[in-house]
Amino acid sequence: MSCTQALQAKGYRLTPQRMMVVEALHRVDEHISADEIYTQVLANYPYANISTVYRTLELLKELGLVTEIALRDGRVRYHPAEKGHHHHLVCHKCGKTIDLPESSLLSLEETLFHDYQFKADLKHLAMFGLCADCQK
């Protein structure tokens, strides 16, 4: 279900500002920060407020429609959940980010549950280290 459909189904109003935030999220293939979303919204709606962007992102996160992650620059970035879950390997040295499929962490999730009775939420994870080029 798309963000728009989910919001409608749960009775939330589809205000122009809210829809611009959702459109900005879906317009890019990579993760996007609240500031980057705000810049896009501001271009079309000069009376927009950054707090509207943050409130909309928080609502989408609470509804499970977006995931958030802090990557190499320390800024929180967002990704529509409907585009699928994946993880990241982030190089400390050069900043390169490698996407990792969700399936690559299934054994970790099973081990954590089996050995520690811990049910991990591994929907969106970043692991930091050195890429192959920076190890040379």
C-alpha cells in the first residue's frame, strides 16, 4: 500500500504540504534528509515550514511507511518502506555506501533470537567499517 493510500485509509488528511513531502520521498531512489525534502517542498510551496516536514516524517515513521537511518554525514535520512528493506555498509574513510539485501542478515536475526532470546528489528541498519579499496 502506498503512503497516500495508507494515510487515507487511516483517516489522515492529505494536505498539499503533506503530499509534497510524500512526493519528495518517492521522487528519489536514494535516502533523503528532512532538509533536502524541505528544499524541494519550498520550491513549490514558498509558505512551507520545516516543522511540517518533520511532523509528516514522524507520522510516516509511526505508521511504518518510512524508515530512517543516519549514514556517514550524521544526518538522519528517510526511505519509503514500500521500496523495500535493505541495509548499508558504510566506509569510514571514503564514505562509500554499499546496499545490502535484507536476506543477508537473516542468520544474525536468528542467532540473536536463538542464543539471546532477543527479537531484533533489523529493517534498516548501517554498519560502519572499511571498504575493499580503503583496506589497501
